[in-house]
Amino acid sequence: MKKILYIYGYGGSAQGSTCTMLRRLVPEGYMVESFTYTQADFAKARQEILGYIREHGIDLVVGSSLGGFIALTLNGIPRIVVNPCWYPGEELPLIDVPHEIVRTYAPHDHWVQEHVTEEDRPMVHAFFGDRDELFGEKYIAHFLRHYPQEQCHRITSGHHLSEEGAREIVGWIDKNPQFINAQNHL
């Protein structure tokens, strides 16, 4: 059984509709897990997620929006990011996130630029909604500065993952077992 950890975005939850939908859509042989992490503090959230990955034998991380940003920082495990919040220090204030939360994320806005390695680069694929009303297409170019074009995918979705977009991601995972079988270095 391959274990997928879903990291929800700002204001989401481990029991939210996206996680529930992914659980319903994954094919036999896969299971989706999620848990409530301390979203109000980047360093604490990251440590909790890394601990969960190690403790529960996670094979793949899927992160959406702010969860996608956190997923990008988890070098050493295969990751899929969905409409990732590339610069939380810039984006979170636009949706009225309290300053005390923003200040924990803002210093890490350039994480990918500073920490991507050649070994880790193939472990990240991004899926961008073709109707993302929050970020639009602006982070596609940022992704492509650090990752190859073949790791950048477009899906039928807005910012919040649609069922059609989720089916496209799950279908990609099912057709690319070599990605989820990449060696976990955590």
C-alpha cells in the first residue's frame, strides 16, 4: 500500500473536501492520509510534517496552495504541489492572514531558490489550475526557473482543486508509479 500525505492550504483541514475527494479517487493500492498541523507557524508546521512522514512511512506528499509551499521545502521525498503559494510573505497578507502568521513564512519566500538540489529536482511535479482565480499563472514561470517543463502540468481547476483536476492528478500518479517509488531520503 502506497501512502500519500495531503497537506492542505491556508484555512483548510485534514477532514476537508479536497482530502475526502482524493481519498475517494485514488486507485486500489494507494491511501491518502492527512493530519492537523500547526499552520500558524512555518517552522513548527514543517517539523510536524517531517515527523509525520517519517513516523508513518509516507511515500508521496501532495500539497495544495500554502500546503504546496510547505511541500516544496520537504527535500528528499517525492512531492506534488498543486497551485503552490510560491511567496507566502507576499500572498498571505492579500487574504488578510494575521501578521503574526505571515512573519513566520515570509523569511522563507526564497526557499526553493536557495535549497533546490540536482538530486531533489526530479522529486517535484507541479499541477497548476487553468482557472486559478487566486494566483493565475504567475507562479508557473517561477516553477519553470527551477524545474524542467515536463514536471509542470496544467489541470482543469480553479485555485481550489476541482474533481476533474483531482482526477487528472490521480490519473498521473497511477500512470507514473516510478515517481512514487523514488527513493525517500528523509
